[in-house]
Amino acid sequence: MQQNNYHLVTASPWPVVTAGNILLFLVSVVLYTKANSAGGSLLGVNTIGLIVCMGLWWRDVVREGTYEGNHTVEVEKGLICGMVLFIVSEVCFFVAFFWAFFHSSMSPAIQIGGIWPPEDLVGFDPWSLPLLNTFILLGSGVTITWAHHELIGGNVKGAVIGMELTILLAIAFTLFQAYEYVNSKVTIADSIYGSTLFMATGFHGLHVIIGTTILTVMLVRLYKGHFTREHHFGFEAGAWYWHFVDVVWLFLFVSIYWWGAI
């Protein structure tokens, strides 16, 4: 295959294999929720498969960009475009949940009594753990921005400290949200209110876990000296994703936690 400035990698099996794994993963999730006997086993196998695919795919990308020098300026433009499109697709994903929430809350159906929140349902107190988690995520946005500026300035040690603080805040957020879920008086089965509440906040929590994984990989790469002042798009892409997670949470807090509880 002829190489040129726009060529990213040689033929790779990971996009196809990962796509197939994601399809099987979703099928196994459906089977598991339907209490199918094979659902749990398939879910475990496909989860391991996704982790393996992710690790091998990232390994190849790191090798191409760090050791083989294949990530030229033109290739990096393609990576930037791809990351932007990915974040746009994620925005559209969350728009669906916000649309469902506002549609149901601004015009409550007669089946839930015509009021919002439905009567006798006690949602989350926005001024307790949700507010604390808001400050935690905002703080993580500050620390990762600090880490980025330190990296641009050539201070890798400062970048490492900033990234470590960001990961600690991300873990704290996840633990607080898990505690909130465990002690919740409303469940996902409690009408459209519970469904929209847990689907929106739950998928955001999943994105926080994914973002934490990405940040952890970036931290390991910082330890290994993979990033320089001029060449660190992998770090920037992770930072972009984390800022996206921050912004989505702000919308969740204002609309679902605060406005939805009025």
C-alpha cells in the first residue's frame, strides 16, 4: 500500500473486530436484562473482548505516533477532525435524553398524574451530592487544563501532578454517584421520571468511567515520556473529552437535578 502524508495506518483489524464486539456486547446486555441464562456469560466474555481490543488498538496507535513517526501534520489534522466528529456524535447522544426529559416534564402525561415529578416520587436533592459532584467535576476541569499548560510549557512533572489530581477527582465523582444511586428512593422503573433520570445520569457516569480510563492511559504515557511540547495530540484529545463530560454534567445538574426537582 502506498504511503503518503494522509495515510494513517496500514490495514488494521481492530475497527472491524471492535465494531463486532460492541454489537455482541449490546446483544448480551439485552439478554442479561431479560434474565436470559446466557446473558451474563456473554456479557462477561464481550466485556473482556472489548478491553482486549481497546488495549491492542491503543497500542498500535501509540506505536505509530510515538515510535514510527507516522502521525504527520496532515495525519494529525485528520485525527483532530475525527475527535471533533466523535464529540459531536456524543452531544447528539445526550440530546436524545434531554429531549425525552423536557418533553415528559413540560407536558406530563395523564398516566403519571399530569404533574412533574410524579406524585409520591422523591428524587435527588440537588443541593447535596449533585452539587458536590458539580464542584468536583469543575475542579477536575481546572486541573486537567493546568496539566495541559504545564505540558505546553515543557514541565512534564507539573503535567503529571495535574493529571493525577484529575484522575483522583474523577474517581471521587464516580464513588459519590454510586453512593447516591445505592441510597436513592427512586428507581429506573419508576415511570418516565425514573427512566429519564437514570438513563441520563447513568450514561454520564459511564462516560466519566471511560474518560477516567483515557486519562489513566495518558498519565502512563506521560510517565513514559511519550509527549513533547509540540507533539501531544493524544493528551489534548483526552482533555477535550473530559471537558465535554464536564459540560454535559452542568446541563444535567441545572435541568434534571435542579429544574426537574422544582
